Amino acid sequence: MLELNGRVCLVTGASGVLGAAICEELVREGAWVFGVYQHNIERMQALVAETAELPGTLIPVACDLTCAEDTSRMLATLAADSRPIHALVCCAGKMLRKSALLSNQLDGDPLFELNVEATIRLVRQVVRPMLGQRAGRVVLLGSLAGESGMPGQSLYAASKAALHGYARSLAFEVGGFGITVNVVAPGAVAGPPTHYSAAEEQQVCQRIGLRRLGRPEEVAAVVGFLASARASYINGAVIAVDGGGRF
């Protein structure tokens, strides 16, 4: 049974490792997926080809989410050309590995602009129509760093912690309209933007209960579940997908 047959899902950061895996998972479940990317059209074209035989459909959509006008334009186009959005998955984000005392505003501004401000602006615009539908799913990609902190990633951890708090608050505000808002918080996942050296990966894996890095499809499976009817009573949760990581 296809969990999301014919449902419209909007996924940001679709050209990234996690975003691409999430798009594939939703398409596999029969969804009509709009994959939002900024620059990497080649990766999106390849992803469309890779998912062509799956039950759903992937449609790439170019948008600079840090530009409010571009975001509004994109949503207006989707509203005119498709059914209402059932699920919004916010996966677009920046990673920064830099110590707290060496970080400055030039590091923090672009990080928070995309990870927090652009995400919240998009959620606000997508959730408003969901209120009238009295149904919807919002899934934000957080991080283990946003829950427990992470040495060398203070600004990144702060940006993800902001999303966690926002999601928990919004979940209470819109839950009465049949809308759920949840966070999936991955730990260390193989592939960019992690970029671990072999030595670093060995050290990291020693701090993970399963003694290995996560796979993008393992994160995507949790997102797919939260977007489905099976997760109808999960709201305001931050779900760790970290293999038992303790950093």
C-alpha cells in the first residue's frame, strides 16, 4: 500500500544527500514531490531519472529560499498548478565546523539566514493554507547537535536548537487544525556535508552505539513515516536518528 499516493509534498534542500534520499522515499510511497534546489540542476536531473520507475513523481523547482520574493513566487506557482500541499519537509541548511571563540557574525549570519529565518518563513507560508485544509504535515531536519550541543559546531548547533524550539511551539499552536509539526534530528550520517576523514570517522563511530555512521535512507524512512497517516498522533516531537550517538 502506498502511504502517500497522490499526496503533494514539498522538500527543500532536494539536491543534497539527505534531501535527495527523502525525495526518493516520498516518491517511492506514491507522492507528487516538488524538490526545491538552488543551483545543482545536474543532480536534480539525475535524481529525476533515478526515481522515474517509482510510483510517484519528482518535479525539480529552483528557488533561493533566502530571498523572500523568490520563495513567495515559487509558492504562488505551485498553488496555481497543483493540489494543496500535504507535507512540507525542510531539509535545506548550512553546516559550519568552527570553534565558538573563533566564530563571528560573518559566520553566523548566513547560517541563521538559511537554517532558521528562511525555514521559518517558508513554514509560515505553507502552514497557513493547511489551516483551511485542517490537515498537514511539517517535518524539519534538525540535528543531534541541536539537542545536546557539539564541540566545534556551536553556531550550527544553535541554529538547529532554534528550529527544535520553534517546531515544539508551532506544534501546539496548529495541532488543533489536524497539522503535525515534528523534527527529525540525525546524528553523524555518511556523505556530505559531514566530510569526515578516515581517522575522524573512526573516532566518531566509537561514540555511536551502533559503531557506524548513519545512511541517508535511514533518515529518509523516518521522514516518510512522519509524513504518513500512521504518524497522526506524533506532534511536537524531536526524533533522534543517531544510532545511539553520545557526543
